[in-house]
Amino acid sequence: MMNIRVLLAEDHALVRSGIHSLLKTMPGMQVVAEAADGAAALAEAEAHRPDLAILDIAMKGMNGIEAVRHFRARFPDVKLLMLSMYSSEEYVMQALNAGASGYLLKDSATYELERAIRQVMQGQRYLDSFLSPQALDQYMRKVAEKGTNMEVLTPRQRQILQLIAEGDNTKEIAYRLNLSGKTVETHRAQLMDRLDIHDVPGLVRYAIRVGLTTAEK
């Protein structure tokens, strides 16, 4: 049986420890690195060159979906399995469109985690058994007809949208991203214009709906 080198990215330490323990019981699995956010996961991938990255969808800083986009660009050979509490079609499709090979819910049985990993490592797409293929097909048809507003945002605008939704103000965002306050304000004005959303609560609701952040953050 092949040895699978796994990178695990999850921002809750207890959850991450539990998943790590589960992986250790599976034949051929080796957790080579852990991370608490997407940026750290990319740094660990550079250092350890895993075969598979398991990424929580909702992490502060750089969330799982943004991390997937960066993984696809920088580490195209790494297989990507998204882990999430959320089963909405929009979350699933955002992850798959970003480049994830699989989408697994956190309340899945242990055997399903192993099945997902092995299927993804064989180059196949894996969807949690509780997800409805019919609902996903319907959502994909709707997006194909109408498009999605997220497509019009730049990576920087998506990053700023996430930080706004997580409660950071202009000064905090500028410090985090090493930008001027004026540049942050410009990006915010542009993303509001592109999304046709003109207040912060509206941006927060939108960010939650498309999976950039969660209500619990």
C-alpha cells in the first residue's frame, strides 16, 4: 500500500488533533505537517511537499478556498480535500471550482474520511455521501446561466472581503496586508461596487453565503 504524506490545515487545535489521531490509525497515512490557516499551510507544503492537503474551509487569515487556489498554482501535484461543517451547494461549488478534488463534511464517519482520501489520491473527485448530486447539478446550471459575483473580484478583494467579514477595520486590514489605509479603502469601494453591496453587514452576509468565512468567526 502506498504511503500518503498528508498536510492537515485546521484552525481549531482540538479538531486538528482529533483528525491527526484518526489518520494515524489508517494504513499508509503519514501526517508530515500541520497548519492553522491557509498561509501557514502553503509554507508547510513548501517545506514538506505532501501528497495530500486536507483543508478546513473556514480558517482566519487565508481560508481554505483561497488556499486551494494558491495550492493549484504553486503545487499542482498536491491532491486537495476540503473539510467543512457546511453542506450548502454554494460552499461545495466554490471549493470544487477553486480546484479541490473532494469535499467532506466534518460529521462524517471515520471510514468515509479514509475512503475520501483514497479516492482523491486515485485522481477521482469525492463528495460526501450526505451531499445531493442533483442539488449540485441544479446549482451548477444556475451559475452557468447567471454567473457568480465572486468571479469579478480579484484575489486581493476576496482577501479584504474576508477580513471585513471577520470584523477587522481598515487600520487592522492595512497592517495585516502591509497596505496603506487608502489602498484598503479603494479595494473596499471597488468590491462594494462590483458586488452591488453598499454596507458592511451586507458584505458580511455575502461572505458567509459564499464560504469566505462563517457566522461562528
